[in-house]
Amino acid sequence: MYHEFFGLKEPAFSIAVNPRYLFMSDQHREALAHLLYGIQNGGFVMLTGEVGTGKTTMIRCLLEQLPDNTDIAIILNPMASAPELLSTICDELGVGYIADELTVKVLTDALNQFLLDNHRKGRKTVLLIDEAQLLKVPVLEQIRLLTNLETTTEKLLQIMLVGQPELKRLLARPALRQLSQRITARFHLEALNLVEAKAYIYHRLKVAGMPDHQIPFSDSIIKKIHEFSGGIPRLINVICERLLLGAYAQNRHQVDKQIFAAAVKEVAGTATQQEEKEAAATRTSWHAAFVGIVAVVMAAVWFLMPDHPPAHANAANTQHSSIDASLLASGTVIEARRFISSAAASSTPAQPSTDSPLIAVATRDQVAAQLALFKFTGLNAVDKKSPCTSLNKSTYECAKTKLGSWDELKELNRPGIMTLSTPDKKWVYALLIGLSENHALFQVDGIEKVILWSELVAQWNGDFLYVWSRPAGFEGTLQVGDRSELVTWIAEQFAKLDQQPAPLTRQFFTDRLQKRIELFQANNGILPDGVFNEQTLRRLNEALGMDKPLAELNEQKLQQHLKAQGL
């Protein structure tokens, strides 16, 4: 295996949770201290962080440090009603109850008796709920009531809530202020900075047994890894794994820029459910590109042979035709032509960075890019100097987000402005209007142009500005039990979608509205939890024609664009 090639005893960048590989940065040490303090002092403890920042690994480390006299109930799927959740907690702790009487009172009484018995035995009880952002308001309120189980000196149950950043917004709601006030320790895990990312990579290599002299990543490559991953440990693992595999395939002990570019292309192109299929396709394209390069080199040698007649124009055209024909059979015409162009350019003095594909689709004028976005989406910019501030906030707004992958762009499904870095380290702004499996479609001065994702991703800093319809006052989620004018607005939108004369409800978020949202979510590839969130709002806007989605770039359109661009 490739890890043996680098002197490793095991793969260093597996995404499986392994406490041995826990990297304790300053923020991780601080988080652990907060959590331990909260557990010792009762009440609620909350840990949040983006996907892949190491929450699960942190929890594993925390659990290992709990005293032996601790009983713990772990809830991994909190999408349940209050009685179902209470019964699951009882099952985890081995609490007996009458299965035919699954009422909140019966289950709470049984749990309370268990906690009292545990306390008399000198044992502590901890409840850990993962993915807690999926909890519904009534269930969260029931969980809060569990902390009322106490003696005169201490709480009988310590509760840990672990979730994504949406959990913070959920607990900030007025209806949950009592629960929020009971959180004795909270911590949010941020992405790693460049220094931490370097230490993280070295730490994992060392744990895996890499010799001190065998370092496959230079500082410049580590910087590229950090830029590509955004400092998310899981993404660092994914790209580093691909880099080591790519270096091994080329019998290289150090990763260079070419290996990095190929790995980025593979990671970006395989971040879907068809990972293995696309990875195989990528490997095939590498092989085909190699064949193309060999053909070009052989052609060059043929022309340079002393006994070869002078290369007249017709002979050259014939030779290029034969090269194209051989490459066409291997499906690498575009790649080979790019190689020929770059090879020709290498024989002449270096040109300015205006030949970068970014220059062809981007502008250094951020305001001009925003005006182009408004024009493309059909919106009017009242203030030409500051388009986003001139929007009517009750209907549309500019939103700037940080994305980390091709999949996140596809899920957002909105035209928008990508912030890119040119070879001369200048920020430029490009209007993205469509995507295919491996290409991005941009619009410049009304003209559409296509660029390979692999040529783009290393220059993108993750910033993405888009415009969408968002009702005033919408804070991110609405669910059963909520009461507001926004609930009426949501019900009215579904009435329009269903062509019904009247909405399902007004002001009060009912079970009927929840069921309608669950059906809509299931039909649109969204987790059907019945919670009206931003993802659901975006899909609803698309269904009603309120927001313009990204253009679909099918194979026929892609080939038309490539042909028009001479690729």
C-alpha cells in the first residue's frame, strides 16, 4: 500500500474517528476544558461547529476522561417526538418502563427513579445528544425539564448538546430562552488557521509513524491544502490522502504543484455519490493525457531528426492532424491541444498573467460584478455604486457565504459572484451562472464562457455572493408550535404552489403544515424533518419562480461552449 511507500505504519489521513489522532490546538484544549467544567457543574453543555471540524472526535476524547462511575446515554438520531426520545434515553440507560404506556409522565417518572437510585449509589448520569440542531422545540422543552430532576445540592442529569451552527440560532429563539439560560458551558469549534493546519498535518503523519526526514508536503503545498480545505480537518484529511496516493502513483516522495492540481481535480470531481465511478474516470483521463504527451514528444523528436526534411506548412498540418486523430481515439483532444499550446509558450519568454483563464471570466471591479449579477437575475440596482444596499429588504437581499466544495455550490443552486485570486495575487470577481459535472459556466459582458473546475478551485477563496428572496424577519427556521405572520406567509406560498384557494393555516404552525413541508422536502432531496429552514426556502423559491437557479450545463451545451471557445 502507498502508506508503506512513505514509511507510515498506517494511513495517516483516514476520516474514521480515531482518538489517537486527536489534534489538540489551543481552541481544542479550551473547548475540552469548557466541556469538562460544564459536566462537573451540572445543567447543559453545548458544543457546536461546522461539519468536519472535529466535534465527534472531541466528544470521544471527553467521554474517555469521564469518571468510571458515570453512566451515559448517547442519542445519535434526535428526530423523534418527546415520548420516543424519553424511551430511547431509558433504553440507553437500562431503565425499565411499561412498553404499552409510552407517555411523557410514565417515562419521566421511571427516569427520575433511576437517577435517584444512581445518585444514592454514588454514580453520575450524562445524556449526550448529537446532531442536536435537528431537535424540535417541544422536544427541547422536554429535555430542559429533565434538568429539574435534582437533589438539594446537585443536578441528577448532565446534558450535552452537540450540533452544527444552526443549533446556536435555534437556542437563541425567545421560546427557548429558559433552556439557553441553563447552559453552563458552550464552545464553538472554528476551522484551523494556517499554522494550526500545518501542525495538524505533521501531527497525523507523526502518529502514523512517518520518519522525521520523510516529509511529503512543503510549506507552499500546505498553504494550498489550507486554502482548498478552508481549514476544515475532514477536508484536510481527504485532500492529503489523495495527495499521498498521487505521489505514490508517480513514485515521488514529495508532493509538487502538478500532483496537487490533479488531486484537487479528483477530489472536486468525486465529491458525489458516484465517487468511485468518477475517480476511475479521472484515473483514465490521467492515463489518456499521458498518452497524448507521449504522442506530442514523439512528434517533436520526429521533426528534430537530422535526416527529416524541412517542416513545411502542409507537413506540419498533416502531422497535427495525425496527432489529433490518435488523441481523438483516447478522448484527449482538448487536453492535448492545451498541452501543445503550453509547450509552444514555453519556448518563448513568459507572458503576463493575462493568459490565465480567470482573466477571461473575471473583473477586478467588485461593483461591476454585482451589477452584472443583478442584470442576470432580473433585479434593478437603484444605487449603481452600491447595488446590494439598494435592494428592498422585504423581498430580496444579497447574501455572502463561505463555501468549501463543488457540492455546496450545487446545493445552493444560485447564480453568484465567486472571489478568485489571480496568478499575480489580485482579487477578481467572476459571475457564475451554471455548472456541469466538471465545468463551471460564467458570464462576461453578456457572453458565456466555460472553465474546468480543476483550473478554478485552487484560486477560489470560498467567498460566494448571491441574491435571493427572503421574507423580512425570517431568522433561519420555523417549526411546529411557532406563531407569527411568517407562518401565514409560508402557508400562502404552499397554497400558490398547490393552486389552492386558501392556505393550510394562518399564524400558527400546525401539524398539517409540517406534513406538507415534509412532503415538499422529500420530493426535493431535503431531510424531511418538517422544519422550514433556509434550504427549504430556497427550493420553494425555485418552485415558485421567485429565484433564478443555476443553469444546467448538459453535455450538448458544454460541447457547444467548448467548440465556440476553440477548446
